[in-house]
Amino acid sequence: MKSILLIHPPVTKPCEPPAGLAKLAWTLNAQGIDCRVYDASIDGILGLLHRPIAAEDTWSRRALAGRAANIDSLRALDLYRNRDRYKRAVMDTNRVLHMAGLEFDAALSLSNYGSPTLSPVRSADLVRAAEQFESDPFHSIFSKTLAGLFDQREPDIVGLSINFMSQALCAFAMIGFIRKQLPRAAIVCGGGLVTSWMNIPNLGSPFGGLIDEMVCGPGENRLIEMCTGRKGIRTAVTGYDYSWDTMDRYLSPMRVLPYSTSRGCYWKKCAFCPETAEDAPYLTGAPQAMVDDLRQVAAQTTAGLVHFLDNALSPRLLGHLIDHPPDLPWYGFARVTRHLTDPDFVSGLKTSGCVMLKLGVESGDQAVLDALSKGIDIGTVSKALKTIHGAGIATYVYLLFGTPAENEKSAGRTLAFTLAHASSIDFLNLAIFNLPAYGREAHGLETIDFYDGDLSLYREFTHPQGWSRDRVRRFLSKVFKRPAAIKAILNNDPPFFTSNHSPFFNLQPIRPHICRCRD
């Protein structure tokens, strides 16, 4: 039986451990496979934050002088009771990381990594990152840790989970290092970004010689087969192993437990959605089994907050959480359904521990929502926002501008809707639409390259109503963001950490649960 080392590359937000690798670790360990996990992102970010750095300006000197105190304060809940102190601690911490990146000509932040010479949407640049791995800003950190892991025992397989564009360049730098140190090891890559790459038509094999295999979608079965030779192993949706990390290194005031009760999306009808384009199946388990497993993992990790990672928590599961709460504060994404307009239902969510719901409203214009196949009614959204906020649950609302169905008038309706419900919206995420390059909806639009690269997942398009990206940007900056009520909401958003830190501003003790089990 072969051994495996799973790696989470930089850069992702350093606030919680990677759930994907915890899921893989549990599944592989259950099959008796020797599996180790290395979160190179948190390791690398903390390593750079503590390295010696020269400062020449007042802000940088202040940030360096207070970096240890700021890092400690981000791990204490008291900081989150004062937004101004919180923002200063985050911005100063990010300043230190930014300065550390400048030494390597890299644009580093707490949520992103960029290079002026290498692009993560060009396979040739990723290969170059692997060839020049010593120039990566995290090299001195991951090389030392990996050398120690290899000295303990050399893995037969090294798996890298690449989910975001911000991880791609560093992931390939690590691949270059591993290929040099362990030329006989098999290197396997998976994760959300890799899955999207593998759905690019006629991509071919741009990483031959570097990567032995890329896995599309969930990787448990393929990794079990590679390690044991056994095929067709049935794996469960439940099960997470976070024992490889204490969780105390992350920049959050308590241990956060990322947990998913499903794969895919139970709705899976929204236009332009990757779940729809990639036709990923929806998989979930019995709600009681989910809650039982969640409680067990929470007890093992002594977590203080559950982050549900589901694309959307189903009404069925939400109802089960009301009757059988996890006994921990929790938050996650939910579709706006009639359930969220029911005061008793929403009050039950609050009592079960819900501190925040993320809601993909997208538009305040019903015609746009219908064109996007969102399956929600703007009147229902209105009632839901008032009901959720009235119950003491924070609302994190996502709006999307510049879709093919939108024009300036419909964007104005979104502004009017937002203003009318500003008192019920705690956080706002404003995004400009990116057209998926290979979705069926792109076929009816005139398109041009969005990025110059064979791995680009989006295309620029000529808007059928002239509502171009430039016009959308001007509307957002000069019109949408100007009202005081909206400025106040946008000012609430935690810099860099955004929705991952937002629940900490709404944490309160959970009231004792009174069972209201349904017959």
C-alpha cells in the first residue's frame, strides 16, 4: 500500500483549515492508507509575517512594531467588538505581508498572490514557476517543512489541492521543488480550479513531465485506487479528519470548523453557474447522520464556530438543524425560499446557533432574476431579509452587476431595493459579472479574450444592451456606493477576510435548546 502527502498551497485566507484535505484525510485513513496533510498556506503566511523586514515609511514601521500584537489580537474575540481596532489590526498585518512580498517582486496580501511576470492563466507561466521554484516568496518556508516531512518518510504520492487562482503559481513552485527532491514520487493535482481546467475543451496535457495526473471532481476514489489498487470503494459524504492541525495557528478568535453536508447544488439551475455548466451531481446524506458526525468532529477539534461550505443549505437540512442543533454557532449559504420568511422557522434557526446567512440575491429586478433562472421572487427576498435580520441573524448579501439580462435601469432597481432594505442588510458583496468562457450561454454572445492565456475560464463580451464593464464600474463607484446607508453597510465588511470574519461580529451565547421535533 502506498503512502500519500496532501498539500494545501498558498495563498488562501488564513482563517480556517482546508476542508477538502480534511475530507480526503478521513477517507484515506479509513482505508488504512498512510496519509499526512500539510497546510502550506498558513505555514507560508505566518512564516513571511515573522521574517525580518526593512521599513522606510511610517505605516510600515508601525505595522512591523505591532505585528506580533496584531496577530495575537486577531485570535482574540475582544478585537471584534471594535470595528476600527479590528480594521487597523488587519490592515497593518496585511501591510507586513505586502512588504515581505516586495522582496520577491510579488504582490502579496492576506487573500491573494500575484506576480508581475507570471500569470496563473497561462500554462507556460505555471511551468516556468515550477522551473524557477527558488524565486517563489514562500520557497524558504515550504522547502524546509517539506524536507522535514520527506526525512520522516518519503511519500509515494504527493497530492496538491488547487482551488483558487491565488494558489496556482505557488502550487507549481512547490511541484517543481517536489519533482526535484522526489523524482520517483507521483504528483497528483485536484481541487476546484483543476476541475475547471479539465473542463476546457481541447486543453490537452500542458503539464506533462511535471504532473502525473489531474483529477476532475471529488478525488477520494481515485486516490484510494492509486494507493491500494482497489476500485469502486464507496465513500461517504460525512467524515472529516482535522487531527493534523491544532487550528490555533489561524487568524480567527476561535477554532473554525469548515464542514459540508453536500456536494453540488440542490437547485443547479442558475444561468452561468459552474455547477450547471459542469453538471456536477448533487450528493448528500441523511440529516441526522450529518449532525451526528458534525458534533463528533466539533468535539474532536473543540471548535467554536461551524462554517457550512455547502453551495446552499437545503430547507430540509435547515429544518433538521432547528430540531437537532449542532450546539455551536454556525453560518453558511442559503437560497432565499419561503422558509426564510416564516418568523417561527427563522427564530428556530437563530436558536439553533445560526449567526449569519449568506444570500445570493444578485439583483433587485425580477426580470433579471428570471433571466438568470434564480428561482426566487423579489417579494420573497424582501420578506426574508426583514425576517432574518429581525431574528438577530446577520445577512451577508451578494449582488451581481453586468449580466447580459441587466441594463442601467435594472441596476437602478437593484439600488432602490438595496436602499429600501438597508436596515436589514448587514454586509454587502458587490461583484461584476464574468462570462464563463465555455458555458452554453456564451454561444449567443459576441465574445473576446478576457485574459491572454490557455487556462482562462472567462471571456469578455459585447453586452447586448451596451451595459459594458466600464459603465458598470462607473455606476457602482459614482451612483450605487454614494448613499450614506450603503456606504455604512460596505464599511462593515471585514477587509481581506470578508464573509469569513463577518460572523464574529454577531456572536452571542446560544440559548438553551427546546426541542420542537416534527412528527
